[in-house]
Amino acid sequence: MKWRRVAFLVIAFSLMGGSMLFADATSQKVKLLLNGRELEDGGYIVDGKTYVPLRNLEGLAEYNDGTKTVNYYKPNVHMFLFTDDGVFGDIKKTGKLKFYVFSQIDNLKTNISAVRVSITAPDGTVKEIQTDEIKEQRDNFWFRTKDYTYDFKATGQYTVGFYMKPAGGTDFVLVSEKGIKVLE
């Protein structure tokens, strides 16, 4: 009697192990790079199709539990960086620089409660430039930060990020980036 029970358990565990190996063979976790930057969650390949978490795609996602529907919104955000001398992009390592960010936003198909602009240094240090509440909902608008002085101490790639907070949401979501290359 005991040998039947042992045989049954051996067969059951063998089948479970085989099905787990099969499931693992059909899905594969892959590294996901967005504009050259590795994203934390990565992606998956399942049956030859690539799946990416929406939160990684720099847009606003809403989930409606009643209809089991996900809405994904990717507004167009164009950013321009200005100093007293005009528009700039790549700059020489000058140290402190006073500038402002002018953003044009269109094709916004969902409500937001706030926007934020920040700058990230090559070492990963993030400084907030400005955060403002959005009181009037529109599908297109302009946003200009106040003058901001930043110390470009190191050469390398700096990134200005434009974030939106969905109405009713608690977290800001990155929706656009603008690069500044600081040269020697």
C-alpha cells in the first residue's frame, strides 16, 4: 500500500515539475530599454509576442474595474529650454546657469491634477524645478516654469523630465524628456 502512495506522489510531482518547465519555456523575462535607459520591470516574451507593462511607456494609464478596461494616454509634450540668450540644448560646462522650461502640451485626452518639471544629473541626482496644480482641464495648454538656476558641475547627459499627476491619482508619471549634453 505504501509503495502505491509513494509511486502516486512521484508521478504527481513529476507531472507538476514538467508543466512548470513547459510554462517557463513559453515565457521569458527580457531587459527593456526605453531611449537607452533600462527600465526596472523589464518585459516578457510569451509565445513569440513581447509584453511590456504600461507604466514603463511614459504615459498615463487608467484602469476601470467595472468594465475591466485599461485606457492609455500619451500626450504630446514639446519642451524648449531658454536662457536670456535664447533657446539652448547642448552647453559648455559653465557652472551655474539661469534658465526656464517652456512646454507645449497637446492631445491630452484625460484629466490631470498637476504637472512637475525636474532635472536629473548624470549621477542620477534629481532636482525639482517646479510643480503646479492644474485647475482648468484642457486638451492642450502651455506651461512655463519660473526662472531656475542650476549648477551644471559635471560633463555628461542631463535630462529634463515633464511629469503629470492623473486626476484622482497620487503619483506623478513621466510623460516626456528633454536631454541637455554638457560638454567640456
